[in-house]
Amino acid sequence: MVTGDIKERERKGVPRRSTRRVGAFEYRLRLPGELATHMIKADMQDGVLGITVPKAEAARPRRVQISESGEGAREDAARSGAAAGGGTTAA
């Protein structure tokens, strides 16, 4: 939840009709469950508020390296070699 106050600017000269919004505001947003709350950052630049909420490590996708090993991998390699014409056939 983001909350704040918008204050009226001090004006000089003749008062005129005002259509600017003043007062308190509140902004709520539902976020996914797995967040790194200790790494939330907020900054304001040129009147624009930017909020960065990173995902927790547990929620990030992982890459798993798959390597061929074991007896099944050798049989598959032999079959693919035979299909390419490099294998032997038994009579």
C-alpha cells in the first residue's frame, strides 16, 4: 500500500478557481506471494514515484543442466548412430 498527501501550493497574486486535487491518497495493489520484501526500493524522479519489488529467489525459475550419462544414454547414442548409417547390423 502506498499512501501520501497532496498539499496545496502557496500562490501569489489574485486567487482564482482551483481544480487541483489536494488531500490524502491511498493506492493498493495485490502482488504475487513470493517477494523479497527486504529488497524493495522506491525513488521519485521528476514527480514520478517508481517502486521496485523483486521476486524472491524461491519464486524465480531455475535452469537445470541436463547431461547424458549411464547405460540408457549409450544405447540411445548407438541407435542414433545406426539410424544415420554408422552402426552395424546383426544377421
